[in-house]
Amino acid sequence: MKQQVDIENWIRKEHYTFFKQFEEPYYGVNVNIDVTAAYKFVKDNSLSFFLYTMYQSLAASQTIEPFKYRMEDDEVFIYDRIDASSTVPRANGTFGFGEWPFHPLFEDFARDANKEIERVQSNNLLERKALNNVIRYSSLPWINFTSLSHARMFSFVDSCPKISFGKMTEHHGKRTMPLSIHVNHALVDGIHVGQYIDCYQELLNKGF
């Protein structure tokens, strides 16, 4: 479900009309997230670290409203729920795209995600559904990156946030993971990205 934003009376009207005309309206930040508590939690409960960190990332997106805005034609909508679209690695060295919905309970989210991962890994197709209420995820667990850019098709108007996870490292008992966030500036400002990062960190620290 989604609701149309009244752009004429929207507090972001000037910012939206300014940035929507850019050839490249996306900008990104890279931060290190503390995953010490999250890693201990998943190990103690035999959970997938990848799915758990994605789940909490999606949970944060349900809270920070600008991450729920999407551009469709010349209109803006706010979605009731944001789901995941993610790269899925295969044993042959390629990857596919998978989509799975957000659920309030991690068990339900992980169940659907694992089914979709198994489906994508069973073929060699590069399918991608035309979904707009998603965050586009990718994982680079081999790289402790300090910056990241994305391939872009500029003829395609996109407004979905793009979030990437990097290699977890440990130093003096503290575990950190690079996090890259790219958003469309017509919908999301730096303050909102900061709020999202704070919310995500808080969720990782406290568990379910």
C-alpha cells in the first residue's frame, strides 16, 4: 500500500523540484557500523549474520520516513512497507537478484529470504522484478571498503535507496562492518541518512 504525497504543500517541494532535474541525483556515504553486539547475538542464537543485519536495516527503514518515499512518473508516494531486493551469490561465482518482504518477526523474514535465496541459487538467470518499494542491497564480505559507487542506467528514473555491507573486521574485541548508503537527494537529505544510521546502530545493539 502507498499514499500519494501532496507535492504542492510538501515541505520538501523546493528540494524535490531542484534535485529531481539532476542527471545524477544520488549521493552516498560510507560509515563503519559497530556489529559487536549483533555478531554475538547471531552466534548465540545460530542466526545468519547477513540476514540479521539486513533485517535490522529494513526495520530502520520502516521508521525513518524519507526512506519510504519513492518517485513514480512526476509524483511522489510514501509506501507503508519497504522490502528487500538483494544480490544472491551462487556457487559458480555469479550472482542473481532476489526479493523478499519485510516481516516484523525475524523468523518470518528469514524463512521467506531463505526460500528466495534457494530459488535464485537453483538457476543462472539474472531476473529483477519491477518493484519500487524496496531497498536494493548488496554484500561485499571480501572487502573492507572505505568508499563505493554503483553502476547506473541514467535513462531509468530510480529513487530506491542502495545499501551495501562490507567485510566485518575485529580490533581489540570490537567488530565493525563498512556500510554504504546511496539515496536520491530529491527525497532524502543528509540529516535523514544520519537518523537512519543512528536508528540502525541502535537496533543492532539491542537485538530483537
